[in-house]
Amino acid sequence: MKKILSALAASFMLFNVFCAPKPPVLEPIEFDVVQSEGENVSFIIDPRIETIGMICRLAEMPGFIGYYNGDNEFLNQMDNLFSKYKEHKTVKTVKSLMKKGIDSSAMISLAYAIKPDFSGMIVEVSPFPETLYYTWKKIPARTIYDLVKQIHDFAIDTNFPRIYLLNKGNYIANAGYFKSDFEKTEFAQWAKEFFNIDEVHDPIITISRIVAGYNFYDFALSGDGKRLSYITTHPGTSYYNFENCYINLYTQMVATKCWDQIKDNFIKFDKAYAEKYTPDKVKELEKYEYTDYNITVVLSNFCWAQFLKEKTPENHLSYEEFRGAMEKQLGDKGLIGSFDLIAEYAESRDKYPSFYDFCPRIIEFVNALKIE
């Protein structure tokens, strides 16, 4: 009997090996990509983002529609040009996935998991890769691979490489303006030195004419397994939104490392805060799923304040203005102490060479938070 069971188990394992879905192998698509190297950062108009962005606009996905990004004329032209593809199979697939929780963050993450020439995926989705947005976990691997093929087919069916080429002059101008404004602040160099986290090296800034709603940060892998850090933004973004998103690349690393040790008190504090100051939102929190992202954005806000304090960049809020606005919003409600916490790190770099080394103080600070 044992031999029969062993044979059945072996057969089942072989069945899974041979029948498990595999990433698609597709014909490469050639794009004349607009990209530029800067100091500690590079800039690109990524065809993967532009293609997926157009698909998501046609699917009317929030984050890709309903926002001003500095060039409505361009978007109107693109919408008119692609209107005949509203019933394309890829658009219908994305619409169906939206009902299963796939949103703009998930689609941007998927874009960076696709090979730059659209010939397949850089990573397999089983086992699930840490670089892919978590909501894809509930989507079957076969469905994800089918979508990647459909995205490839959409690019071919719409002759997207030619449309990208026709817009190249516009892309170059936008990338150039963005790069010039960004480099004036010396922000990339400041962030690199301030956090000193090796895993985040030479981030890639994707300037999208299609993604009009938010700024996104993502980690991905290159074909040779090198870890890449991406910021996806748009020409109409604000300094505050973009630079905070950029800082998230670093604070996410630290938040992930600290989360297990701080999540219980952070969640308790956040719910107590809501009960006392925003009781109308208490019910929402019952279904809310807390993750290390909650700490990521808290840290980013106060680290950005330190950037304002140290660099006083042009066309930004002053440190005093930002601190005043935060104090008005938070008052003396625990988190306002984060200003002093980050200042402690900045003033004690001999003791804390990197933001990783500051984890014990972050843990101590968060675990002391309470509502009186």
C-alpha cells in the first residue's frame, strides 16, 4: 500500500511539474526608447508603462484617468487615437481583473516584471516574487501570463512602437525639463547620502505621459537578477508628492525590517487615534489591512522635512511652513515627535551610519506611541 501511495505522490508531483503554467515566450518588440543618465539616477520614458497605461485608460482604471498631468491636449489626442481599441481583449481582461482587486499600483508593478522588449516576464510568478505587487497573489499564474501575452499583442495590434516614435520629440522635451528641474534640487545625492542603503542604488525615474494620477515606487529585477528601483511619475507632479515617493524607496526597506516589532502598537495607536479624533473613520479601519507601507509613508514625510531643513530648495515649502502645517494637522498627538526623531538620526550619523542602523530607535519610538 505504501508503495502505491508513494507512486501516486510521485505521479502527482510530476503532473504539477509538467502542467504548471510557464511564462510566455514572445517575439521581441523593438522600441526607440527615450532615456537619459543623470547623477545617481537615470530617466526614461518606458514603453512598458506607456503601453500598459493606455490599456488602463481604456479600461477606465483610477490612477490613469480623471487627473490633470500638465498636458491634457496630449492625452486627448491619445484617447481619440486609441478609442477604437476600447473593446480589445486586453482591455476587457484588465476590466475583469479590476473587479478582483487589481489596481493602478498592481499594473505598474506588472509592467516592470515584463521584459523591456515585451518578449516575456523577467520573473516567474510561482513561487511569488517579492518584487511583484501583493494583490497579484490572488490571481492565478496562468491568468497573469495570459495578460502579459495580451499586453504584447496590444502593442502589436495598435502599432504602439510607431506611436511612441511619433511622440519621441515630445518625450525628449518632457524628460529633459523634468531632469533639469530635478537635478537643481540635488535631491538624489542627498537621499543617497542621508539613508546610505546599498539596496537602493541609482533609481530609475520613469516619466509617463499616460500615468496621470499618482506617483509609484517599485522594486524589480533586471534580466541578470540585479535589483532595480523605479519611480513612476508624470510631468504635472508636485515636488512634495514626487520626492516623498522617491524617499519611500529607502524607508520601505527600514519599515519592512522593523514592522514585526512595531505593528501591534502602531495599529493600536492608529485605531485609538481614530476613535478620539476621527470617529467617522473607525468603521473603515475594521476592514483595513495594515502593512509596513503605513510606516513607510510616515517615515518618508518626516525625512522629507529634514531635506527641506538641510537644503532649503527653491520652489519648495520651507521647513518651518511644512512643520507648522503638520503640527496643525497632528497637534501633540505622538507622531509629531517624528520631527525630532529624524533630526536625532541626522545629527548622530557617526552613531548611525545608515538608516538601517537607526531601526532600534524607530522601534523604540513607535512602541512608545499612545493616546492619552
